[in-house]
Amino acid sequence: MNSRLAAIDSEILNCRMSAESFKQFSLPSTYIHYVTFFRYVIPEFVQENRVLYLDYDMILTQDLLPLFEVDLNGFGNKSCCSCPSKRVKFFIEDAENGYLVPYSETMDEDLLVSQMADKILFALESDLESMYQASYDLIKHYLKPEMLEAWRKLLMPIR
């Protein structure tokens, strides 16, 4: 894979981490795994001006290249939880499997930060197990066995 990625000046780094590396982080809940903190050690392994961190459970529907042009306004990172496509929006159900924060380009930044902080704290105080279950229920049709069966049903008639 890295030989293919070399053509676009990219590579996959195999960075091995263990729970021992994250003992200094305080986990606010037993539902939050140390893997959550992987994004914070990226600078130890990647020497680039920008890095795009994607969680393993993200569903991508568009080209990500424009993200590398986003103005970070002096911040070390930016993150978001938004689904601009109406057909994808159902993957985040507010207060069911996450929290949505209204956003607009003209929104006051202090207000946005305050609202995001409120939602993060609210999430940490919520029943995360039921949120995990709600997320699973929303995406279970996209899991590998279900997708394989859908492809079989589509392709078998034309075989």
C-alpha cells in the first residue's frame, strides 16, 4: 500500500501504542477507551504541517482534499461533527448517539466553543452504553456481512 501512496507523497505509519503510554490521561468514564487519545500523539509520529485524523468508524462521502485548505485560525486542531448531506444526516441523532451543535460561518466563535464544550460535558455525563447501541442500530446495515449480502443480491442476477 505504501508503494501506491508514494505516488501522492503519502504513507501509512504503523505506530504501536499500548495502554501504558496513556496512563497520564484521566479517563472520565469506563466507557472511554485509551484509544480515544491516539489523536493527541500524532505529532510524535508525523512531521507534517497538517494531518487529517479520521476515526475508524467515519463514513466518508466526499473528497477530503478541501479539508487541507481549511483556515485553522491559529488553533492546533479543528474538529467537527456535521453531516452536510441530507441522506447521511441520520448517522447522528441528536441526544441519541451523539450531540449536534448548530453552526454557521457567521457564528460567534466564543458561542460556538461554549456550545461545543457544553455538549462534550453533557456527552461525558450521559449513558454512553446506550449511545453506542444507538449508533450500532443506525449503522448495522452497513457492516460487512450485511453489505456482502446486499452485493450478492445485486450481482447474482447478472452473473
